Amino acid sequence: MAGHHEEQSSYAHGEHSHSDRFYWLVAGVLAVVTALEVALFIVNEQHLIAKWLEVTLLLILSTIKGAAVVMFFMHLKGDAGIFKFVFLVPLAFATTLLLSFMVLFSGHVGIAG
């Protein structure tokens, strides 16, 4: 009976048996993506690429990092579809709103400008 309860409990919590090596691999990938972001920022101090392209690339790299953290460290990848929906819909809404405001106010200089 105890074995059945433990098996059912781990299944109910959505636990997956990833090894420590797997999580270190994911952490390594996140570190590489972070290094790419920093390198992109440092290299573009010389204005080698357009600012809009730099921002776009940084947003893409940040999205990759965020998705990896949510999927693997927060274990969303193995959860039920409703949890993915509850997380991803507000994220998509906030991202769309943020990008819309960036476009809408891109020409605004502000009080100090």
C-alpha cells in the first residue's frame, strides 16, 4: 500500500526523473545564452548593428532563457495543459502590451530630453 501511495503521489505532483547532469546541462545553456546577451551589448557599444536589431536579439535571447527556466526548473514542461495555459496567456498578453508601448512611445523624448 505504501509503495502505491508514493507512486501515486509523485505522479500527482508531476515529478519527472531528470538527473543532476541534465539540470547542469540546462544551467550551462542558460549561462551561454547570458554570455551571448552580454557580449552583444558590449560589442554593440561600437554601434555595429542597428539599435532595433540589438533590442530584438536581446528579446529573443531573453525569451529563450525564460522559457528554459520555466520549462525545466519550474517543471512546467510536464504539467497539465491548463497550467501551461494559465502561465502562457498572461505572459503573451504582457509581452504584447510591452512591445506595443515601446512602439507607441518610441518617439517620446520625455521631460529631461
